Amino acid sequence: QVQLVESGGGLVQPGGSLRLSCATSGSIFSIVAMGWYRQPLGKQREFVATISWSVGSTFYADSVKGRFTISRDNAKNTLYLQMNSLKPEDTAVYYCKAMSREKDYWGQGTQVTVSS
């Protein structure tokens, strides 16, 4: 079992920045990759970014390229999402995802609201 706890969400102004964190615990040795997904109100959950846990290779959705950066601290077993130049359309519940060889795990989500 893997447990994920997100933090760092909140209300920010357009053009502002926010950093999300996802702390992992449990059988984290099985994790091969992690990622961030988001679900705007009334819409389906969508991919944001992923990173391999060992190598650190990254992949981003076109909508966030150049603005968001996914990273991980293996020593702290923590995933991050640095969000810059935030737009109102970035408003969503952001979910942390851990991927093992057999199953996926999800965090509880954290609300990000971009509004003036």
C-alpha cells in the first residue's frame, strides 16, 4: 500500500505562483513513476505532468508547458509541482498519482483556485 498526501493548494492571483507537494509513505519501493492530474469543476480529470522516480525524466501536458515544473526529492520521498504564471483556467482540484508495476495510487486532492 502507498499513501499520498497533497499540500500547498489555495487561492492565488492570476500570474502568481504556487508550489504543490505530495508526501509519500508505505510501500514506496514499488513506485516507478509519479504524476499530477487535475480536475476542473464539471470536467473530467486530466493529465498535467509525470516524472520517473529513478531517472527523473518528465512529460507535460501542452497546456502547462513552460509554466509548470514537476520534480521529486527521492531522499524526502516527496513530489512537487511548481506552478508559475497561473491562469484562471488552471483552477481545479489537483491530484497526486503514484504508479507501481501493478496498480496506481491517488491522493485526496488539493484545491487550487486562480482568481483576482
